[in-house]
Amino acid sequence: MGRDFILVTLDDIKFIIATVPSHFGPKWSRNICIEYRKEFGLIPDREKREAISEIVSFVLGTQLLNVGFTEYDNEGQTLAYFAQPSWGKAYSRSVCENIPLSPFKLGIKSAIINEGKIEELMCDLVPKYLNKRDKLGLKEALWRYWISRDNPLGTNLPVLSSSLELIMHNWFKSENSKSNGFWIPNGDFEDMIKESLSVAEKKIDEYIENKIKSLENSDSLEAQEIEELKKTIMNNICHSNGMSISKQYLAFFKEIGLESGPVEKKAINARHAMAHGNKMDIKEFEKMERCTRAYQTLFHRVFLKVLGYEGRHVDRSVIGFPEKNINLPLGKTNKLNAEILALISKNKVIS
């Protein structure tokens, strides 16, 4: 029988995560509180407490919706309390009734029965999340991830992919990226095309001027559309050094040390199909279900890799949801080669 709480001790923060008796909340909610005490040290400000609840949500696999706080004195007497409605009753109930989707095997039921593992994960991930939360847009990425869980199957994929792409684009903007999403360093590219760009601009101006002169009415809508050609063409030339979205994925995965394979590729392609409004039959519906599990696991892996996590996670793209090393791609893996492949991948990241 496990405890109903865990104690997380960091360098400058200490807090308790505990289950709340069921009579304090609705029957459809698994109530959890995060407790801070002055005897533990400095109590974090509201922004940091919110950030801690975000990473706690991710580790536990269920979104924590803030409904308020209570302050007590040393004798346990209430000093102040604040209550607020969560994010809409229908959404709140749907979130609370969702099956927890933790990236880890935690064994959470009525009590926290794997408290040692949860404490270890929290001690590792909380400070890393607090450090990279704003730099990589992790708060916004998590919000999109949670919203995707409440979307209908199929339409959830574009929302889920937007959460991953948000992290990717912020990564490319950071000092951590080697490519920044460009084929060659963009400063070098701009120097290369500077003279040619000036020549091209003059040629386009000449073309537009001659084209408009050939029209009967130089103030017509057609003339205005021709004038807009320059902006479109010049933008395409200037941005031609940027990678396509599919190539950005590959570059991003390589930079964060994430091995990918055919399962990841299928999940990403399924997102494109849904974004373009493809029709769904029963077979397509089953495919979307598999792709959703794969994409959710891909998001977990990306989220954990940018935080520097190198342990084990749950692969929900495989029946039975096995645990495997985060450096292994999604899908079935030969057990004999699994640890070797993980070691090779880890060495690649270190080097």
C-alpha cells in the first residue's frame, strides 16, 4: 500500500504533492494539491507555482486545473483561502475523466504507489523545466497538448502537431540550435545573394512597369495584382534558404539527439492528411487512433529530450505500452539490439 503524498526536495524549493480526500471535490475528479511550507524555505511566487504545476501535470499524465489555494498558520488554522472555477465545467469534467497519459509507468491508482520513482522524476525534471519553460515556449506547448487530448480523433492531430512545432521553432530561435532551420547560415546566405537580389529586383521592376503599361487601365485591379508580384517573388527568394517543415523535423530531431523511424514519419504524415481535410472511414479511423498514440509518444519524447532526460519512457505506439529507452525510435524493437542501439544513440548526443 503506497502513500498518498510525495515530497520533492530541490536546491531552493521543497514541496509536497498529495491526493486530496474525495469529499473535497466532485466524484469525477481525482483531486491533487501541491503544498508549500515556510519551514521548507522560501515559498515560490505565483508564476513559479504555476510553472511547477505544469510539469507536475506532464509527469502525472493529467492536466491539473487550478481551483484555488488555502493558507494555514503553524497550528493548522485557516488564514486565507481563494476559490475559483476551473476552465469551464464541461472541459474540467472531460479532463478529469480522461485516462492519465503519463510518459512513465507510475502505477497511480487510489494511492501513489510508486512514490520513489515520481520523486526522482520530479527532482530531475522540475528544475530543468523551470529553466527552459520560457525559452522554448513549453507552457504554450503543453496547453496545446492538453487541448488536443479533448479534441475528436483525427482533428486532434493538427493541434497536437502544433504543440510539437512550437517547441521546434523556439528551439531553432535559441542558442542551442546549430542550423536555426536554415540550409546554410542565414547571414552567409544573405551575403551570397545580395548582389543577385539587387539585379533581380531591378529586372522585376522593369517587368512590372512594362506589364502595367500594356494594360488599358493602369489603375485597374489587374494592375494592382501585378504590382503585388514583386513582394511575393522577392519574399520567396529571400526565404528560399529556410527548410521545409518536413526537413525541419529531421534537423530538429538530429539536434536534440532524438532517433526517429517509420512510426514517427507515419504519425507526422497523418497530421498533414487531417490538416487538409481528408475523409475518414472505419479503417482510417483506426489508423488515426494508432497515429494519435504514436504522436502523443513523440511529443513526450521531444519534450523530455529538450529537458535533457535520458531515462526510460512508455511507448504507446506499441500494443502493451512497453517501457523503453528514450533514445530508441517508436515501434517494436528487437530486445537483443535495444540496449546497444540506445547506447549508440546516447554516445551520439554526448559527442
